[in-house]
Amino acid sequence: MASAGSGDEKAATVTLISSDNEHFEVPEAVATLSQTIRHMIEDGCTDGGVPLPNVTGRILAKVLEYCNKHAAASDKDELEKFDKAFVDIDDQATLFDLVMAANYLDIRGMLDLTCQTIADMIKGKSVEEIRETFNIKNDFTPEEEAEIRRENQWAFDD
Amino acid sequence: MPFRSMVRDLRESFGNISRRKFEVRIYHRGKSLGSSSDLQDGPMVIQQSRWASLPPELLRDVMKRLEEDESSWPSRKDVVSCASVCTTWRDVCKDIVRSPEICAKLTFPVSLKQPGPRDGVIQCFIKRDKSKLTYRLYLCLSSAVLDENGKFLLAARRSRRTTHTDYAISMDSKNFSRSSAGYIGKLRSNFLGTKFVIYDTQPPFNAGRLCSQERPPSRRLSSRKVSPKVPVGSYPIGQVNYELNVLGTRGPRRMQCTMHSIPESAVEPGGVVPGQPKELLPRLFDESFRSTATSFSKYSIADSSMDLSSCRYSECGGGNPQGGDAADKERPLVLRNKAPRWHEQLQCWCLNFRGRVTVASVKNLQLIASVPPAASAGASAQPQASVPSSTSSHDTVILQFGKVARDIFTMDYRYPLSAFQAFAICLTSFDTKLACE
């Protein structure tokens, strides 16, 4: 529920509702790091809470962790440290969920951070390792495979 | 099976645990289920290919970051790796990567047959191995002239025959045979080493005109009837001639390079090189390539054993004197070596190599475009601004080649030449026998 007005004692908040029906009451200043939510607040359609059917409670909690930190802290080094720890996750499914949530909620900083993390995960890996990491199926035809083999042999040739 | 139901249950539950950075997959269709130690790490879930459902704009964002971060070799191989993962990733990578003409970077092998940058040059070096008769082209990885650190690009091996010499050019540093997947073209010289022809395995934009006059019609094949035994295409895309200058052997030799695959208009403002390849095509035409063969436009295969002395190259490349404007535009680009100046005090011929060539050698050269003056009164139909002198706007050195150590030569090239063409032209400089006192 958003409280109108004075803002002296209680800052305006908005309630975010995850796909598994967890409710998070969040200060607007924090929630508006998400452009998606910001537009909804501006359009005045946040009464009764904002349902986010694409984000689970677990992931939303992590997203809000990010937003809380970035809305509050101003020290660049501190934020960098936080970001680094934020994406230091062994669990790729969570990373996938975070990048999808950042995209859906349109949180620029978090999107940059998670996309860069994925790019960094790819660096230095062989083709097979990349496929394994992201569980991607090789769907090339045999002709394309031959061409790709030739390409890779050249790229890795010293 | 109990394990199957357990896996099904786990699928329902949220989250999965990975070991190190890799998801451990357990196939439930008869494949080994892994050791018990796998199960002790915690519940495993069969990974649906969630990453395959990553929205295209996010995949693109990730690939773009990777491509920008890995801008130079050897780390640029990551871009090639990404393009080898699956068709979706390949499409995105190929779309993101710009041609060398625009970004001055070499990425995929096809970059070797695409024109170099319009702004700046691509710096390479060639290592000669006299004992193995091979030459290897590398991309410079640093600006130091004698740094032997390079990314391998192409290799050539010389074979001398009775009437001519051949250089097989390959992107495989170990395999030069025509039947290998790496073979991408060759250079052939006449006996004296005064005339050379560059052959490409891929057709240029004017392939039909280039070859049709040289071959007897009976050997023409339409693309739909390519038989498995047909040799790979061999298109003459350029010709290099050497001659003594007016001072005989007392002066630097003159070299002229006629690029049939590059129209003269390419070096004019707004000009482009037409017919650029999108891929380095697979070499062999066999059963499995029937589907790709039908996508080629009709072409004819040149007989690579043609006799150099009987070649009528002036008729190749669409240079039809009655053709008018269209033919003029498609006149092949001619490159000439920049004439050195005689330096009275140093008593030698000098060219300004800007530090990229440090050892005097008759092989050293700089090639510039040789474009004739603007159209004469007869063909004044086109509203072209007349160029005051033929070379004033064409002083840019398109190819520079020269010695820096006993068996190391730098090669710098730019638009409209490709790395393959530049390499072939430099090879002629090694071979020609015309000496200079």
C-alpha cells in the first residue's frame, strides 16, 4: 500500500507479490530501480500490490537485496565489492533466473552485471565445455560440423 | 524404476545443485547413472535446457560483451567457440562480428578473404622456412616489428615444376594438399618468375566472365550436375607481372598487379568490392555437399593447367572496350609498386616504410592503386568529377611488404585487398628472379 503525502515518518512503499505469493513491502525508492515498477507506480496501478508472475519469492528476495544496496550505498568501491559477491554463485540456475528477472523488471545495473557474468563464464572455455555449462544441444548438420571443425582448428592453430 | 521416479520428484522441487561450475547431467534413458558419489552431493535434477530459452536480446547482449572484451587474439578464439555451440549462437555471433573492412579485426576464417580496413591497415608478418619451402603468415599481436608473437593466418608451400612453380595456400599450417579442407587457393608462376596468376577456390563476382573465355565449352558444368569427382573451383582472380625498369637491372624492378576480382570502382569514393564470400566454402564437392552446391549461382570451373603464355588476361574481368560505362566500372583494379626515390647521399633507392621494414631488400615493396585519369571527352555521359591527376587521390599504400630479419618480413594490407590476396602477392616477391644491382 502506498501512503500518500507527508513522507516524514513513513516513506512511500509498494508491495511486490512473487509468483508463489510471497509479499514484499518495499520502499518506492528501492523498487523504482526497476523501470518496470517505476512505470507502474507512475501510472498509479500499484494499489493492492504489484503481482510479478515471472519471478519467484526466492529470486525476488535476491533482486531486492541488490536494489536495497544500490539504492542506499553511494560508495563505488563498496558497490563493486557487493556486486562481485552478488554474482559469485555456483548455481547457474539462479544466475539464469536473476538475468531473466533483471530483464523482466528492467533493472539496468543488474542486467549489465548478470550479462557480464555470463560472458565471463564463457571466456576460455572450449566449445564442448560451453555446451556442458549451459546444457545446449549441438544442432548442426554434418556439413556445418565439418565447416565448424575447420574453423576451430584454424582459430586454435598457433 | 525407482530412480526414475526419484528424478521425477526432484524435477518438481525447486533449484538444483551443481558441482563446481558445471551442471552434472544424469540421463535417464539407459545411460549410466553415475557413481553413488554423485548422489551424495545432494539432489540432482535433470537440467531442462533453460539457457536455450534465453531471450535473443539477452543472448545478443552477452555475445556483444564477449566480442568486445575479446577483441584481439588469442582470446578472440572465444568468439569462434561461441559461434560453434549451436545454430542460434552461431547466428548471433555472425551477426555481431563486423567484417575487417569495418572493424579492422580478423575473426572467422572468412575474414581472410574479405577486404581489409578502409581506415588503417592490418599488420602481419611472414615467416619463411627455406628448408621446408614454406611461408607462414601471422597476424601481428603487438606493434613491435620483431616480435615473433603472432596469430597464425595462412601458410603456403612451394613446389617447383619444370615449366612453372606452384604455391599451395592453406589455412591449415600442416596440410597443403588440394584435397585438404584447409586449401583455399594457390599461386602459379611462369618459369622465369615474371608472370604470376593467383587462383581462388571461391568464385568472385565476375566468375562467369573470368573463366568462360579460357575453357572449352564441353567442360562447363552447371551447379546442379556437380559430380563427386569434379576438382575444386580454381578461379584466376589476379595476375602479377614483373619487369625491369628503364634502367635495367640498375634500378628497382617494376611490378604490376591486376586484380580481376576487384573492380577499379572499388577504390573510388563510395566504391565496394562486390561478391565477397560469407563463408569459406567447404573445399570438396561430394555427396554430402549436394545441398550446398545447388545454392551456388551457376559458375564454370577453370582448368588450372592453363598455359600462362596463352592467357588473354586483357579480355578477362569484363573489360569489354565496347561495353561503355558498365565495362569501365568493372575494369579490374591495377596496383603498381610505388617507385622508390634515389637517395643521393645514401646511394640507394628509398621508400618510406614508416618503420615497418628495416632491412634493405629488392623484395621490399609498396603497392598503390593505378587508376587512369577521368573519362575522356567521348564517354562524358556520367557526371563524374574529373580527377586532376591519376594518382593524386590514390596515393594510399594498399600493400606494404618488406624484410625485417633474415626470414621475417612484415606485410601490411588494407582495403580493397584481402589477407589471402595480399599474401599471394607477397609470395610473388619471393619468387621473382629479376635481380637488382
